[in-house]
Amino acid sequence: MGVLSVKEFSRSFEPCAPDDTMTGANRQPNLNKTIQKEREGMYEKLVFPFPQETYRSAPGGPNFDYVVQPQAYFRGSSQIPGSQFNVGFQIFTKAFFHDRYPHRHPQDEYLIFLGGTFPNVFDFDADIELTIGKVGVDAEIFHIDKPTIVRIPANVYHCPLNFKRIDKPVFFQAACMMPMFGGIYDMPDGVRERIYNGPVACKYTNEKRCDSCGKCLEEDWRT
């Protein structure tokens, strides 16, 4: 396979005329409609409209005035079969303690902190304290006071995570490279593995709340 030059690569993004209006030697029959008919529904499982979610339980008790409601989440493989990614989209408006307990994940996680006063995501005025590493062993504390992304490699301990001061809204994302959110937590009563898929209905029984059984993780988007 040959390597495209910078000029050739850039040209590939130039706009072109629709198929049925192309002229000259490059004119081709319009195959889009034919292909669409043959493959209708083929990629349907790869497109998922966000449902609205609201907190039912959260750190700090039943008062949720620190976060804008409703929120959006992508719940990984339970919503798009085969996905190895889950992420939340949250806007925090008041200081609160997000996660007190150190934990780790079997895959990488990325924590994203941006200004939540859209459209300028660099309009940031907050102080967020994040611990990376195992407390008492190799932990380091970071103060986030500007738009920042943090990579947490697989099996690296992290947290507590404390939004100590928020003077302007903060747009926060925790993006984990797993089919369903989960981690191994060091709790006061011992080490526990926790799997959580949010306050969503079971994929197979709408009357039942998801209990993170993992059955939907076995699905393939091609079938």
C-alpha cells in the first residue's frame, strides 16, 4: 500500500459534486441509493440516541444541586454491542466530593475537565484535587485549575477526587475503555469489585432495572 503525500491527503477532503452531477471522465452512476437499499439496517446498532438520565443516588446524599440535570451517559456495550468504551457527560456547578475511595480499572480511563460555560470550554474557574497512585505507597496529589485531561493507566490506583471549589461550571467526563463501567475499590471493609451500569432499564425487560448481569455484553452488532 502506497503512502499518500500531504498534498494528496489534503485533496481527499476537498468537496466534490454529488454523484449524479459529476462530469467528464470521472462521471459514475449513482450507486448510493442501491447500496442503501441492500444494506438498510446493517449498521443500525451502531447508532444510539442518548437517553436522559437523572441522579437517583450520588455522593454527598440526596441533594443533587451541584450537577445539571438531566445528564447524558454512554453505557458502553449494553447500548452499542461490542463497544469497549463508556463515558459520562456532566456539568458540575457547586463544590462536592465526587469519589472518596481509591480504586483501579482493568483498562485505561481518561478524566476530562473543561469549562462548562459553553461555547468557550476554556472559561475555567475551579480547584479540583485528584490523587493518582496508591495512598500510603506512591500516591501523588494534583490540583486541577485549568482545562485538563488525565490518563489513568490500567490497574493504576486513583482517587479521592474532590471538586473543592467551583466558581464557574465544570464539564466533566470519565471515559473508561471498558464495555461496562467497573472497578476494584479499596473500601473500609475490604477490597470489592463494583460493576455499575447506571439507573437504566434492563435491555431485555423494560420493567426491570439493569443489575449489571453482563448478558448484553455478549451481543455482536453484526447480528
